[in-house]
Amino acid sequence: MGSNRLEAFSDGVLAIIITIMVLELEVPEGHEWSDLWDATGLGLLTYLLSFVYIGIYWNNHHHLFQICDEVDGGVLWANLLLLFSLSLYPFTTAWMDESELAQVPVVAYGINLLAAGASFYVLEHMMARLPGQRDKLREAFGRTTKEQLSLLLYTLGILLALFTEPWVGLVPYVLVALMWVVPDRRVERYLARQAE
């Protein structure tokens, strides 16, 4: 079956997730920059990090379904697993913010990031098992070093948050976001070759 409904549903869920996250931001009572920082400073930063992550997944999800436009029941369930993981971002982001980066919320956020990364990896593999898809995915993505490095960095962040200052655990999370924030050139090159 085609992937149009899956993509439209996923886009809608991601839009709702972003909306829920922004509604968690506290509006300052005053009208000065310091009031903004006092009311929302950390919340705005954690929102920005999670917003970037949702954008990364939306971008990569879009690229994935530009390459492979056929799905089956396994792909649908793998996609739901990804959406479940991403739907927890508003909760873990708000908890991390409201606790002012306490250990358990920062670890929970890292586990949430790890779950989403692993879910996307599962989605890619479920799509690759469909007839004719494996070769297209292999040609477009090549090796999955970047994906595997992301999972390792999430794990490192969780361990750092557990055994050092919790905010130190955020460093690997930010590094992964920076690593992925530029659209995946592998897919763009593949699509350009296919268009020729």
C-alpha cells in the first residue's frame, strides 16, 4: 500500500507535539528582557532543543518516504512506535525544565531521545525488508554510522547525567542535534541521481 496516509498522519502528530510544547512555556508577567528570562529562560532553551529534534525527525521521515513510498503493517507499527516516542517529548521537556535540570528528568529526557532514535532505526529496517526497498535505502543512506553514533551519544548523555552534574548530560544531546540539523545530503544526492 502507498504511504500517503501514513505521512499525513505523522505530519499531523508532529505538528500537535510542537504545539503542545510551546503551550508549556510560561508567559512573563513583566515587559522587560529580564522578565522573559526569569519566567521562560530555561524553558525556552529546552523547548528549542526539543523543537530542533522534532524538526530533525520530520525532515528525516520526509526523506525516508521520498525514497520508499510503499508500506505494510510492520512499517505502520514501527511508525507508531516512533510517534509514541516523539509524543513523550512535551512531557520530558517540561519535566526537565520545571525541575531546573534535575538528574532524573535529564536522564528521562535522554531515555526519550534514545527511544526515538532507536524507533527511527527500527522504522528504517522495517522499510528495508519490503521487496525492492532494501537496495534503494542502501543506495540512499549507505552505512548507518551517523544513526549508530547518535544512539551511543544518547547513552553517553544518560550516563553523564547519572554520574556527573545532570546538565553535563545535555552536552551529548545537543551534539546529536547539531550533527543532524543539516538536512541529510545522502538522501538529497540519491534523489538528484534518480531525477537525472
